[in-house]
Amino acid sequence: MQGVLYVSHGSRYADALEEAVAFLEVIKEQINVPLQEICFLELASPNMKQGIANLVAQGATSIAIIPVLLLQAGHYYQDIPQAIAQQRGLYPAIAFSYGRPVGVQDRIIHLLAERMEQAIAEQRPDMKVLLVGRGSSNPQTVIDIETIARKLKRITKLNHVEACYLAACEPSFDKKLHAVVTEKNSQIVIIPYIWFTGFLMRHIHQKVADMELNDNEIVVCQQLGQHPVMQEALKDRVIEAIS
């Protein structure tokens, strides 16, 4: 019997967990598979070991592991495969498959442009956009975020779209935000390439709140969240993994 295990990042914040679980419950309703469970990589339970055990206890003989991740980084290449390898040792009769993150997709980049349009009342000629990625020690992260920034610039026909990162990569969000404020750009739009709310979104809002604006307008766009585009993107990955 087929099972699906959604592996979300996890958060210490209740609203972030609620947002992720609500999103995944919608996905579960759209996937015609009898056994589906949600688990978390860290900071919340159940973890992957518990999630797999729950599926096995319900009679799963095949389990598709679905990473609820935007890009291919450390969790995708290291943490989740290590957990799968451990569980294969415990359950040698279970067939495991491993899905892909949603990755760089034009429909998601169009969603970023939509989030920007929702956030600003009027676009000024000197508007500067900061696309903010999570960051990772894996070099593919920078390649992907830079690709998204270039495509976003082309789609929106904006003059200034720059990528920055919240951790592990340069330029950092903190330094880039300080630089664009110092340059006295009158309109600064921050587009988080972040799926759900949580610590990272709080960090972005706090840094903006701490800034001396000097007549700058700084707008933080909404995270990708539960938008139908994100639902379709993850649903496609589930169907791919169980096929």
C-alpha cells in the first residue's frame, strides 16, 4: 500500500507550524493515496522516524518521501537522505522513493512578482528590489537564487533586482539592506523567497523595523505561503515521486 510522508522544515513558532500543516492538509486532499503523514526536520514533532513508523503501522509497503523545500540545499542532499538510509535499515521490506524540492519554476517567479504588486501601491522609477533567500553552504543555492533574481528582473522589467541571503551566503541580507538604505533609494521592496512564516520572516521584519529609514520607503512582501501556485507545485512533486 502506498504511503506519502511530507517532510517540512519545522519551526519553534506555532503560527509557522499551523501554516505549514494547513497547507499540507490541502495537498493531502488532492492526492489519491490512502496513507499520508506530515513530519518535520527539526523543532517540531513528529520527526521523520516517527512519521515513517506511523505509515508502516498503518500498512504502508511503499513510502514516497516528499521534501517540502524550495531548493536543493543541505537538508535535501544530507539530512533527509541520511534519515531515509537509517529507516531502510529498520524496514528492509519497505520501498522508499525520494521526491524533489519544487526548484526554480517560472510560475513561482510570477508569484513573486504578484506578491510585489500586492505590496506596493505605486511603483517608483528608482525602486530597488531585494530578493531574499534562506542561504546554504551548498553552492547550488546561490546559482538558483541568482537565476530567480534574473528571471524576476526580466518578468517585471525592473532595473534593480538584487539577490541576498539570510545565512551562509554573500551578500547577506543585513549588509545589503544597510547598503540600499544608505544609498537613499526612495523605495525598497523586499521579496522573501520563503515558503512559510517563522523565524526568518520575523528576522526580516525586525531588521526593517530597526532601520533608520531616512525618508526611504521599505516594503516587505508576503511569503509564498498557501497560494494555489505553491499547492500545484508541490502536488506535481508528489505525483512525480509516487509514479
